[in-house]
Amino acid sequence: MANIFVVGDGAIGLLYSHYLSQQHKVTLLTKHAIDEPRFYQQANAPKQTINCQLTNLTQLSEHGQVDVIIFTVKAYQVATAFRQLKPFLSAQCQLILSHNGMGNVDEINSELTKQQGLYFLTTRLAGYKDTPFSVLHTGIGSSILGDCNQQAKTQLAEVKNLLNAIPELTTTNNIQQLRFEKLLVNIAINPLSALHNVKNGALTAPQFSGIILNILNEACTVANKLGINVRLAEALANAYQVMSDTKNNYSSMHQDVAHNRITEIDAMCGYICRKGNQLGINTPHNQSLLDAIRHKKSAI
Ligand code: PAF
């Protein structure tokens, strides 16, 4: 039994906690009430209490040595969360990032010991927080764990075994490719769904096809220049497939805008614009979505 920490009690944090607590001691680190149990629910089934301990930064030292820590906070929160938690991590702790968009893998890697593996976990699990303390599990799907540093390469199979309670979990030695493919889906769906106040399925309408083509074309050009093997036709097919698979969902960015929260646009279109700038590739369509989301006040 491992000592696993999950950072963040958003929908994904609660889903991972639900599954992992069936095999391990799981501690959920939250900024919110630590005296309220957290719940997991599947459609038409009763709510179950998630069998995890709850803690916050002030009580962290009481929870013993952490074997694995999974950051489920947003890309823009990872660096701060990591620095706050770093003093509590053992020299052998294995760290896993799991968020939308591109973030701070290089920055975090530069602060790790040689034995601390860094991994990225992409997931198609989907959930919705129907109350601040409970998650409704809305989407079943596979999850993929990949190595982001040398130590993680050597421990990938071992860490995957620890996380086996997560459904349909597999590993890859090319997580960067998968992250880019997911980024392309997010770029096609998230900003437009938030700007136009629509569910994902509405983006298959012809009025959006031009802008989707243009943003993905720019993003694929940037990806190819970075040595990532993505093709525009496949990126479009993937994006339209996810729109139809999740047609009744509001994207995470739609929900962030609706609740006046900071969005992940900097880790999505912002990332494409920054890389495009460094590589001499023009990215006007990603820039216009970036500007539009940055300036959007919640009108939803
Ligand atoms: O961010 C999201 O909402 C999801 O990653 C996705 C795939 C766009 C589905 O809603």
C-alpha cells in the first residue's frame, strides 16, 4: 500500500482519489473544508463517500512520507503548488502532473532530485462537480502515463502498477506527442465554446469550421517545427470526434468563464503563440482567441 497524495479537489482530483483509495492510502490536499467528506457518484447510482484523508498545507507534515504525488490543479497553478509542497516531498517521491494545456515540465524538472521521477498523466475520465464536495462521473475513458525525465523512464512500469486502480491505464514513452494531440483538441473546442456560450457539440456547425481550420493549421505548423508528428487532417478529425463524443458537455473553459475563474487559455492558444513567436511562425488566429478570452468578462 503506497502513500499517495492528490493535490486539488476538482473533478479529476476526486475521480483519481475515488479509484486510488481502493488500493492505497490517499490524502487529498485541498484549500477547502477538510472536515467535509468528499463523494463520488455514477449516474443513477447512490453517492459513495471517497475513502481518503483530507488535509491542507498547515497540516501536511502530519501525513508521513509521500510515495507518489499527483497534481490535478490547473497548468497555471502547478508551479506554485509544487513550490509549496517541495519541502514535504522525500528525495524519492514520484511526481505526476495531470492538467489540460502545456505547462511547466522543464521548470519543475530543474528543481527535482535525481531520484524524483516526473510523469504526465493524460486522461479521458470526465466528471462534473455537482456540489463543492462531490463529483458526478460523466465520462469513462482511458488514461495514459508517460515519463518526463530520466528517473521516470526507469520507474514508469512500477509507478503505473501503483496507479492500476485508475481504469484503462496504459503507459507511453512519448507523452509529448499525446499532450500535443490533446492540446489540439482543447484549442479547437475550449475557447470557442466559452466565447459563444455553447456546448461542445454545437461547434460542429458550419459557422465555426473556418476558425477551427485556421487555429489548428497554425498549431500544427508550430508542432511540426517542434518535431512533433501531427497532421492537420487528423487533428481536425480528432477534434470533431471529441465534439460529438462530448456533445452535451460544456468545456472546462466554458465553466471557468461562467464562474469568473481564471481560464487555461495561456496554456493553450497562449502556448502556441509563444512558441510561434520563438520559431518565427505567425499565429494570428490563436492570438485573437487568446485576446478574446483574456478580455472576456463572464456574460454567460
Ligand atoms: O477541457 C475540456 O473540457 C475537455 O478537455 C474537452 C476534451 C474539451 C471536453 O470537454
